[in-house]
Amino acid sequence: MRYQFVYYPKCTTCQNAKKWLNDNGITYEERNIKDENPSAVELEEWQKKSHLPLKKFFNTSGLLYKSMQLKDKLPKMCDTEMFAILATNGMLVKRPILITGNRVLVGFKEDEWKQIK
């Protein structure tokens, strides 16, 4: 199975996830989220496969999220608007993201990731 690992290299959680993938012999294709931001279409597809609420795709601890005051704005937005905002800058997107054939994992929770092996 082919995996896509979407991450930000300076993110400690992403570094831990990458180490976990390597330690477990899982091969993957890397994608730096800052260099290659996901499109709204990709994000919508990933969100469906993740079975998570769209708000879980926002990097709520990020500086950009805070400076844009998205905590206050998101409740008033429709999904289309949220996907459009996420697609403007990879730093708004929660990471790492691991994409498998039919599953998408957002954030690194080792117990969840173990289930993909």
C-alpha cells in the first residue's frame, strides 16, 4: 500500500510521526505542507475519508490561525468557506496527515497509526 505523509519539517509532532513511520518500516511519499499546500478539493476528499469534523483539520495552535482570529470566525462559516481558507496556507492545516487508500489520519496519535499496519 502507498502512503502519503503530509507534514511540516520543523514541527516536532511531524518529526515524531516520521520517526514512527521509519521505525515501523512503512514506506511513504513525503509532501511538505508549506511548500505544497493542499487544495480545497484535496482537503474535502481527505476530510470525508477521515470521518472527522472539518474543524479538526485546522491547526488551532498555530500563529496564523490565531492572528486571523479563526476561533471566532469559523462557527459562522459554511464548509465551502472553511475548505477555501484551509487551501490558502498549509500552516492553517493540522498536521501531520497520513493518507492511505481509504483512510486519512490527522495529527499523530500512535494508537491510531498502529491500526494502519
